[in-house]
Amino acid sequence: MNYGNSSYQNVPPHTRKSKIEAMIDQVLEGQQKRKVNVNGKIDVVYTELNAKF
């Protein structure tokens, strides 16, 4: 079949390095979210303990 002149270009496949970088980014984002969550919990506990004194 002839589809005529198309300006579509194949996207280059992801390299192994870019896949690893994407996975590292996901891990770092997850760690950052956990860090924010833990810091929030520590703040709550600190506030509650401080109020008791």
C-alpha cells in the first residue's frame, strides 16, 4: 500500500541509559514523597509532645 508522502518520522527507541535514568527519576520521586510524609508526621508528633510540656 502506498500512503504517499508522510512527514511522520520514527521515534528513536529508548536507549538503555534513558530507561535507567527514567527508573532513577521514579525512585527519587518516591523517596522525596516519603521524605515529605515522614517530615509531616515528625512535625505532628513534635507539636503534640511540645504541647504536653
